[in-house]
Amino acid sequence: MNTNTAEPTVSELFDLRGQTALVSGASGYLGGAMARALAEAGAAVVVSSRELARAQAVAAQLPPVEVGQHGGAALDYLDGDTLAPGFEKAVEINGGVDILVNNGNAGVGQDWKTVSYENFNLQMAMAAGYFILSRSLRDHAVEQKKPASIIMLGSMYGQVGSYPEAYEGVCPASPVAYHALKGGIGQMTRHLAVYWAAEQVRVNCLSPGPFPSEKAPAEMVGRLVEKSPMRRMGLPHEVKGAVVFFASRASSYITGHTLLVDGGWTAW
């Protein structure tokens, strides 16, 4: 039974000062918003990229923090040999890592009609990278006797099927390998959460809905809008609250959960 009667304030629960977060894919559309959110909540952010210089450039643009420093680390989910050195570099920058956002993605554009065996397996390899990096944080946290939070990036397309008519005649269908990957990430989240919960290592999945960037075909976006209960697409800042929630003590009794930020898409 928990006998601690000191009740933290809401501001204290969401405060990430003194924490260090490792965020992959922080140069991307949603990854950048999540990295900024964690920095705005006080966390020092280590950005990872396949290229160290690119990671450092993204980190240099983040809002300043009171405790610790932002930095960059080189790692590639598709090259297992880079994961341990990349994680060690992230630890070195501030003396530890408390939060991991597994957000990186190597997209495979082919749909079910054209995807090859090799390209399908390439997409699946991302799951192995997510797991190895998550285990690295778990091992680090247990060694340091500190709690940790792991945030996996899923997708609404890990929960539901696609709408073929949204893509027909405009662009390739939503990739089948992507759906398989994101569904698997949700299940991996639940599996690791129950194994690591007693060690104070929480594992949750943040699953965005439709957040097309300005590069997405306008006709496809228009069709998706018609499928959304809110009749609009998501904006990058609309994932910021969710990632800070999972990273912080505000979600201290939540693990193994998938939070959909999808404008009601999966409520149909």
C-alpha cells in the first residue's frame, strides 16, 4: 500500500526538468513537435538520426532548458550495430536517459500490389530496432535504480484497416507493411509493459491518426477529411500534450496503454 500522502500539483506532475529524453525521428513532421514539447516541459532532449550532424542541428533548434543540455546521437534502427553505441552516446550527454520516444520510421512506399518480400521485411526490421532500443533503456534504468518511460509510436492504422477509396487513382494505397508494423508495435507495447512494470519501466504507445504533411496529395487529404468525424486533419501541436503526458509522472499509473490521437477516426 502506498503511504505517501504528499499530493503533487498538476504542474509538478507534468514537469520534466532534470529528465533526459531520447527522441528518434525528431527532424520529422510529428517527431519535431514531440521533441519541442518535451523540451518545453523542461526535459533535455537527445535527438537521434542516421547522421550525427543532422541530429545535432535539430537539437540546436530546440527551446533551451534549465537542467542539462540538448544533443545529438547517431543510430539507425535498420542497422543493429549502431543501436548500442547510439544509446551510450545519448547517456553520455547528460549522464543518463529517462525517457525514450521510439518514433523513427523507414517508410516503404509500395502498397500490397507491388511490395516485395525484401521491402516488406525492411519495414518489419523497424520493430526489432524499437525493441532493442527499448531494452537498452530498461537495462539502463534498472542499473541506475530509476524509473523510466518508453513511448512507442503506433498509428490508427495499427488498430483499423484503411479506406481504399481514399487513395484510389491518386497515390499508392496505405502500405500493408506499415499496417503490420504498427499493429505489431501495439502488441509489443503490451508485452513489454507487463514484463517491466515491477521495475518501474513504463511502456505505452502513442498512435496518431491522420496527420498528413503539406507534401501529401491534396485530393487524398480531402477524401480523408470526409472520413473523419471532426472533418479535418490533425495538426502537429495536437500530439504535444499526449507525449508529455506519457513521459511524465502525470501518467505514473499507466502502462501497456495505446492512446489514439485521431480526431475520432477509430470511434466509427
